[in-house]
Amino acid sequence: MKLFPKSAFARTVALLALVLLINQLVSYVMVSNYVVRPSIEQINELVAKHIRTMFIPRQHLAETERELMTSYTEATGIEVFNDEAAEKQGLGNSTYYGYLSDDMSDMLGGEAQVRVAQGNKFYLWVKPPRAPDFWIRVPLDSMQQGRFSPLVMYLVLIGLLSVFGGMLFANWLNRPLKALEDSARRVGRGEFPEQLSEKGATEIVAVTRAFNQMSRGIRELENDRNLLMAGVSHDLRTPLTRIRLAAEMMPQGEDCLAQGIIEDIDDMNDIIDQFIDYVRLDQQESSSRESLNELIEQTVANVPDNWQKQFELDLGKLPRVWLRPLSMKRVIINLLENAERYGKHQVVVSSGHDKKQKRVWFRVTDDGPGIPEEQQATLFEPFTQGDKARGGVGSGLGLAIIKRIVDRHDGSIKLQNRPEGGLCVRIELPLNQQRQ
């Protein structure tokens, strides 16, 4: 629709204009029915009371002034008090209105005062110019009988409509932003969701289009990197295989040299496997609701037989959590391998549940030399090793792989040196992670 504005600014202005228009219409109805109409009715009522006073039958008139006042009061409800009596009847609690006094003075042809008393009953106090020592009290019955609940209802209704309209507009405006946020999180975890639909305000469409272009570019770069890594690994394994065959065919007197070459080749193959693992990270694996304690127990039970450290479990009661089981097992085995490599005697694996933060956690603790705090922040970068603290064994991709997997689970990882010696690696995973 061409008349419907495209930009968020224009749509916001249009919404405000529409709400204000509705507010003006409702205000017009309220003022007409609850201000103008009651005022006219009060004036008509006062005029009617004066007319009734003029037509009091003569046979009802008394000869004394007191009887006359009694008949007048019974007919109209209007009473006359002197200054002292008026004070006793509540004149002191009334409010003086200058503009009403001026208007009354013009109508009566002299200086008059008008006061309004509000309470359980509404009274209009008038000091007429012809009787300056007296006050006339006029009851405003229409004010007493008026029902103001419709006025309150209209005010509440217009407020609810304004809030509800604002909520609908905000929800409509933020829906593509929410989808954009979810897709950005998935791209940050190394996933590539479907292209977002480009709809909404012009600014949102522009941001969505730029995000789709960025996502396509990142996917192409990722595919190129995977292809490059696959080609490099294939090209390297072929000469390594030839070198291994040549080493095995070396004369018997060169057994030590041949064995060293074969071990180096195995190390190179392991490094190539780590490269591939870092690039792929089981991107095709889907999440499932798993028991983290069971994964830990299975991984610890299947550690290689040649490992020398003593592994101890201290697992708390955990709820099931959405995760990628193969990827999480890789995290656990990498942490156990580091603890086996750098620890001295004992490795403790513990877990727990933070109900307040709605997160589960597990940690692997060893009794090795630990890692200096100034180096801990860079250890999660690829090809970075804590050489000074724990020796430079491996390719430096172990913690980088762990970090990428944990990030894909919206989790966090923290390194901390133990006061008694050793390193504690703690990983936290959210319970409310969305299924992927």
C-alpha cells in the first residue's frame, strides 16, 4: 500500500497522530457529556428554582418573615444565612472563585461574592449586592447525583488502547530485529541459518539485507577454508605415507632413526587431524537433551589404558540440558588429556547446578604447575601454547577447539590456578539454550 509509510520514523509519527486523533475524539465526547451538559443542566435548575419561588401560592405565604423564609426554603432548597450562621454552616470550608464572582456581579448589578463548597454535598454560596450581610446557599443537586464512573471508564479505556497500540507497534517493529538477533547468534557460533526475509521498515530491511550479505560471505569463506584444509591435508598425507614406507624399508641398523621418523609422522598426522577438527567441529551434529554427568562418566571410563593419572569423579545432581553430545565429549576428553599431560598424580572431575543463574557446570582440576594469569587470556587463540608453564607439546589447538565448541553452546570457560597448585578449568552451560 503506497499510502502506508515505509520508514520507522514515519510509521512512529503516523501512530502517534492516530493515537492523538482518537484521544481528541474521546475528549470531545467526554467534555460534551460531562462538562458542558451538566453546566447547562445546573443553570436550568437554578432558573427553575427561581421560577418556582415566584409562583408560590399566596395562601401559603405567612405574615411573618420566618414563615416566608420557611416556605421559600421548602420550595427551592435555597437558604439564607447571616454571616455568623453561614460560618457555622461551612462557609469557611468553601473556595472563593473570582471569575464566578465577577460574572455574578454583572448579572446582579453590584458587587457579589461566589464561593463553592465541596464535600458530601455541593453548595454555591452567594453574597448578593442588595443584602451584603447575608449569604444565600444554593444546593447543586445535579452535581450530587452525577455519575462519574463513565468518565473514569473512558479515561481507562483510552489509556489501555494507547498502551495496547504501542505494544502492537513495538512488537511489529521488533519482530525482525529479534529474528536478526537469533541469526546473528547462530552465525557467531559457526552456523549458517537460512537467509532472513527482508520485510518491515526501510531501515530494518537495509540492516537485514546487509546481514544476509555478510552471512553469505562468511559461509563462502568457511567453505573455502574447509576445501583448502581438505586439500592441504590430502596433499600432506600422501608424502607422509611415502616417507613412512621408506622409513619402514630402511636397513635394520637404522632402526632407531626409522622409529623416530615414524613417530614424527604420527605426530604430524595427529596435528593434521586437529586442524581438520578445528575447522569442522561437527557442524552437522544436532543438539539433543542429554545428561552431562553420563557423558562425563562415559568419557572418563574410556580413557586410554596408558594414561597414568588417577581420575576421581565428584558429580552433583544435574538436570538434562540441550547439547551436542559428540562435541561435548571432545571437550571433556581434551580437558582430560591436558590434565593427564601436565598433572602430577590426581585429576578431579566435578559438576554442579547453579539454580539461580539457570546454568550447569563441570570442571577439571589437576595438580600440575598451572598457567600464569597473564598467559591465560591468549591460550584460547589457535596455535597458542603455555610453553613457559606447562611445556609446548601439541599443535596449540586443543583449547581453541574447546573454546569454539563451548561458544557454540552459548557457554563460558574459565581458567584458574589453584592456591595449592594446579589448574582448574570450569565450563558453564545454560539450561535455557534453544534447540538447534
